Amino acid sequence: MKIAAVLIVTKPHQPEVAKVASELAQWFQKRSIRASMEPGTSPQADLCVVVGGDGTLLAAARLMGEHQLPILAINYGGMGFLTEVTREEMYDALESVLAGKTVTNSRMMMEVTVHRDDALVEGYQALNDVVIHKGTLARIIELDAHVDGQYVSKFRSDGLILSTPTGSTAYNVSAGGPIVYPTMGAIIMTPIASHTLTNRPLVLPPESRVEITLRSVPDDVYVTVDGQVGAKLQHGDRVTVRKSQRSVELITPKGKDFFDVLRGKLKWG
């Protein structure tokens, strides 16, 4: 990969992270590589370096929009399922990138739309998940689920998660959903605290068109995308999820793999 310009995205309001980003910019400039921290410069860049946690990476993917760049993520956050490179490994990882000694894997995204009557209300792109959930004090909600026009079930629960394989290790796994290998294509449907014990998670083909309709509104109900953006829903609103034409390319130094991450983050044997 020939790199002439780099976009650096950082976790906001963190002086230590800002200092690291400044040092990174100088490191690139010494190698005659332009470095910018302005998201609008992504069309002119060849690489995005994220310094923060998984949330920072999700925000970076959304900010880049249609101009998705390969991302090298440096973990300055918490769990770090997506930000695999540690602070200590940062410069070695960057040298590997410049030398072409890395692996790039593609992660599917989901296109999310919210319709009210026949009108489009909101549209999003999700790398991790789409969550339909009740407000803090709301009673259970009722959701109808269809896949490719076929009726699946009525969910009476605290909500419903629609996850990509990348997001399967996030809220999905906390709600009892499966861990899915992140480079696979799939949409995972997982109820949150279902009041019908036989409602189980479903793993659907990536080409599926999933439509969720809100049937009851006891109080506030929301749709949240990647835990960062979203909207309040009304009775009868339809949330449609399908595979996006966009994807995110994550760079991993050779020698690191997904099972290393699982063992490290989940404390497997």
C-alpha cells in the first residue's frame, strides 16, 4: 500500500490522546507523509489511523461516509475488539503498514432506514449494530419482525438487536447472542430480555431484508445505531435493515488474529 497522506481520528476531549495524535502527525511528516486531523480530508488520504476505543473507530467509519479508507486502529479505550493494536505496538504496526506487512480484512456494514407511514424519516450506516429499545422506565415493547417479506415473530421484550458479525461481540453477546467470525456476511437478530423464553437469536444471510415494526408504545422507544446516533420511534414506525454497499477495511498486523483478541478480551483459557 503506497501512502502519501493519512487521516488521524482521535477520541475527543482526551489531552493524552491529543498528544499521541500530535506525535503521530510528526512521525508521518518525517517520512514525507501528509497527516491531517480534519475528517473532511478523507477523500485525499490513503489511510485512516484511529486513536481511541471501539467507539472512536465506529465514529470514524461514519464520518468518512462514502470515502471509506483502510483503518489502522490504536487502542486507547476499553475492551478494544476493533482497536486491536496497543499503544506499545503502535509504531511497529505503522512500520509494518508502510512496508506492506499487514493483513486487511473487510467488514460488512448495514444500511438502516426508518419509515413513518410512507415517508423516510431517518437513514444510517451501521458497522456494529442497530438496537430498538425502550426508555429507562418504559414497560415491555411489542415488535413484529419480517425477513424478506416473510413473517418471523412478534417479540415482547425490552428490545431487539440487529448486529453485523463485527458487532456480535458488543451488545449482542451481552444479550445472549452468538459470536460470529467478523469477516463473515450475516445479520444477527437477538431479542433483549424476551418475555417468551422460546424466542432465540437468529443468524440470517447477509442479503436478507429485515423489517421491524413497532406495535406498542408504552413509553419512549428508540432506535440507536452503533450506540452513537438514533431517533425516537412512534407507533407503526418501520425500521428496515439490509446489507450496505459500503464496507470497512480494517488493517491488522501479521501475527494477530481474531482468536487472540477473544482470548485476551474475554479471558478464555
